[in-house]
Amino acid sequence: MKKILILGAGRSASSLITYLLSGAKKYNYEVTVADTSIEAAKQKTAGYSSARAIELDISDEKQTHEEISKADIVISMLPAFLHPKIASECVSLKKSMVTASYVSPEMKALDADARKAGIILMNEAGLDPGIDHASAMKIIDHIKVQGGKLLSFKSYTGGLIAPESNDNPWGYKFTWNPRNVVLAGQGTAKYIEKGKYSYIPYHKLFTRIEKTHVEGWGDFEGYANRDSLSYRPIYGIENIPTLIRGTLRMPGYCEAWNVFVQLGMTDDSYHLEGSEKMTWLEFTESFLPFGAGDIKQRLADYVGIPAKGKIMDMLEWVGIFANTPIILKDASPAQVLQDLLEEKWKLKAGDIDMIVMQHQFEYELGGKKKFLTSSLVVKGDNAIHTAMAKTVGLPIGILTKLIITDQIKLKGVCIPIVKEIYNPLLAELEEMDIKFEEKES
């Protein structure tokens, strides 16, 4: 009997664990779920005879080595910076591994050793990256087979809140790691448009947005991800004139979020002196030039927004002008902002989240220009099996099953961009009603 080891039983692992456990008897494998919280591991595996829940801290190298040595394949749902450490152990023990995170330089460096060990290190196997790769490559390959020439490829994804649960002016609630949301976009965004390279520094990122319409769901706004250029060789479209990958938000979000960026509230590089003695109002005041008068007017003048209107209402709603004390001690501005938003953007009981993804292709075929959109909208079932948990966890589970049953025979460091991977992955996702709607003109 094959054995699967899942490291991490957090929010995004719920659908993954349920999927694998529901198929354990059919495919003859056992699942061990390991987490620093034994309660979390037990909760996720309750009611399944083919499951084993254990407490594990990967800083305990001896126990980590023992558990990996017992497994045939390891799924790492740990923070991304820990994946290379786990992958290195997997290579030495000749155990395959699956993660949802981007291929890091450290992971890429393990490719030759993984091939030599006869194992696969499957990365970028979740939503974005993951489902986006598989769905995009299926269309790109189809266009190439027809003899078409790809002129433009834009891809946007957003983890949002479903319309029926959208009850705040931001149109947003946390459905995944809040810290990643607060720090999103830091660095310089790089892409190519109409043959010219474009670079957007962080302080301008949320002012350069693109309107995106998803039929049946309305309008969204997208901002560019950090590095779109690196996907040209990965997707085999080195000479494409336009390539942009980005993140979707509801209209108005980016303009309001840009205020935090301009003030410096998303900075994580230093700690505030005496942050635990501040109120939210004092926190906000600390980023403004010294002066007197109404703080909202002063802030509006400083960042260049109207003193009254939608954006100011959004800022006031999150509480940055409140006299409520800050509890965090010696915190960075980003940590303070995150603490505030975690309370305001918390999913309520009964809230439903939503994933929206859209690919936009422009290509030339037979002397005619064509435009194709491929859109995916997935709603969560509940607070546990959220849309985020499903779209991150299910592709990881499917790919793990395909590897452990020898339906994927590739070795080395891989991502889901080849037919051997994306065809069975997308086919099974469609059976779960995670499917794209295509429209061509």
C-alpha cells in the first residue's frame, strides 16, 4: 500500500485532505497528515480509517526524516521558504514531492539530482500558479497546432468574496494568508505590451490597472504581477508581443489600497517605536506631515484624493481614523495594518468566497485576427471548503494521485504545462465543476 505524507493542515489543505482520503481505498493508499497542531491534523482526518494524524515540527529533523522515509510521496503545504528543505530531504530519500508554490532558484537547483533519484518534484500545482498554467497551456498548444500566431496573452486571477457575501465597501475579505495580501505587489512589476517592455515600481502599481469584464459576473480591475516576462520561455512563447499576468480585485479596491501604499502603511522593513501605545488615529497621523486641522483633509491633500467620497469612506470604514488602541508591540507598519484588516476583512459564518480567473488571447489564424477569453468562476461551499481551498487543494490532490498511480511518469522539477499533466488534471477538475467557459470572436 502506497503512503502519502501531507505536511501542514492549514486553511488551504481542507479540500486536498478530503479529496485524497475519499479516494484512499479505491487507489490503495494511506494518508498521514502532519501539523504542529495535532488538533488541526485530527480535525481534518476525522472519520477516515485510512488516515493518520500526527504532530510534527519540521525543525525536528530526526522526526521529519523518519516520516518522509515512510512515505512514497510528500505534499508540502508549509510556507514556501521551507519547500527546498523538504525537497532536499525527499531527493536524498528518493521520495516524490508536490507543492503549490513557485519554483524557487533553490528548488530549480535540485532538478538534476531529482532526475537521478528517479523522482518528480511537482511545483506550482495549485490555483495561481497551477490551474492557470494548465488551462493556459492547453489553449496555447491548441493555437499552435492550428498554425495560429499568438499576439497577446493576458491572464488575471483573484481570490474574492462572492456577491451574496459582499457586505463591505472594499468588496474584499481574507480568503488566504493575510500577510501575503498586505505585502502583495512589492517590488517592480515587469511585462511586455505591443513589443515594448514595461516596468511599474511598487509605488505606482495600484494606479496602473486594467478593466476586465467576466460575462455574467461583471467588471473587475487587474494590477500586474511582479514578473510576467519569465513565463515567455516557460510557455514557449518567447516572441509574443504582449504578455501580462495579474491579480483581480473589485472596482475601487486598487485606488483605496494605493492610499496605504503612498502613506507607507504596507512597509515591513522596520518596526514602529511604541506601536502598542498608539491608537489607529495616531498610527495614521504618524505618516502625515506635521500640522493641525482635520486629519481626513490633511490625508486627502497629502495623497491626492477627494476629502469626501467613496475612497475616503472605504478608508474610514476600515478604522484608520479610530481612537481604538493598537495592541501589537514593536510592530512594522505592515503588521499593524494587517492586524486592523484581519478584524475588518474576516469571513463571517455563512460567508462564501469566490475565485475568478480569466485568460485573454489574441491570435492570428488564416489571415484573420481572433480574440478568445477563457473564464473560470468558482464559489466556495462553506467556511472550510472555500473556493480558495478547493482550487488550491484539489489540483494538488489530483496530481498527487496521478503521480502515485504512475499516470505521470515525468521526473525532476516540473510544473503543470505539458499535456501529460494538464489533460488529466483539467478533465478531473471539470468533473468537479471547476471548468472554464470559452468565448471567441
